Amino acid sequence: GAGVSQTPSNKVTEKGKYVELRCDPISGHTALYWYRQSLGQGPEFLIYFQGTGAADDSGLPNDRFFAVRPEGSVSTLKIQRTERGDSAVYLCASSSRGGEQFFGPGTRLTVL
Amino acid sequence: AQSVTQLGSHVSVSEGALVLLRCNYSSSVPPYLFWYVQYPNQGLQLLLKYTTGATLVKGINGFEAEFKKSETSFHLTKPSAHMSDAAEYFCAVKDDYKLSFGAGTTVTVRA
């Protein structure tokens, strides 16, 4: 079956712009996670959804970052007023409840 | 909070030689530990995991890791490196539902 997909694969934007990153999880997976991987570092947790609700958003760096999962499937990570420091690869993962996390290929965000 | 530390950001090995990647963890409870591999422009792929039970864990592609509680370590090994093993490797610990990753070790394989 299909794995986790993320779109776009690459996104280049200018400082101050708004961006949306999309994640399509594996069908039937109730849990969805967003991580951010900066250059030369391991992924860092951003937010965790169980169903439609954000069960833990403690990893979001500030209020410019927001994520939704309105129907309990596709999720969108939204970044307002982007800054150069937001440049990173944004990874999405999904799992069954308590199960192994399967990762998507990521979206590489570059803020000029 | 639980965390992991990977020793060595870059490892270079000859084809056919032993691959050894080091990971130490910090955890106040019995940890769930993982090794992931990341090939260029691809997502993370699970190599192996330790939850409970046998401390020597075998994974895909000939990799294995041993959980040593006394040393708080979970080092990854492969007896004989192949060119296709060139990638970045991440150790991770599961803290409830979230994964905390090390900084990663890049492996290059010399012909």
C-alpha cells in the first residue's frame, strides 16, 4: 500500500511569506506527527495528533507555527511570517495507536 | 526527558569492514530504542528497535544492535559494509509517543 506522502517536496519562499505543508498519512493510521530536521541535526518533534485533535503541540517553536487535521487524515502545517531560521526539512510520520511511526520523504523549506 | 547521544558525526569504512555506530541514551525508565537510516532525499526508514526482551536485536540489511543497560548504550553494528550502506543513521528513544533523535552519523563506504 501507499506510504506517507508529503507535498510539496521542495518549497522556496521569501522572508515574511506564509506557507502550507501537506501530509497524507497511511490510510487507517490514527496518529500523525510532525518533526523538523535542521541541517546537520536529527529530527525534532513539533506536534502530535491523535485523530483530529492535537494531543501535544509542545514542540511548536512559537505561535507562527500551526497545524490542523480537520478530518483525522490529511494534515497541514502552516507557518506564518516565515523567517530564514525556519529553513529545514519538515517530516511527517503516521502510525496506528502506539505503533511504529512511518515517515514520509519530507518537505524541504527554504526561506530566502 | 529522555535523550540519546550519537558519538561521531561521520564514520568512514572500507567495503567489507565492520560498521560500528555508537549511541548512548539517558532515560529514567526502561527505554524503547530505535535506529533509523536516511538515504539522500528520502524519509527515515526503521532499521531495528528494542522494546523489551532479548537485548541483541537484529534488523534489516544485516544490521544488529545490542542494548546494554549497564553502559546505557545501544550501538549499531554490521559485520561487513556494503556500498549501499552509505547513508545517515539516527538513534532515537521513544518518550511516550514522541521520538527524540540523536544528531545522526553519516556513513561513507570506500571501495
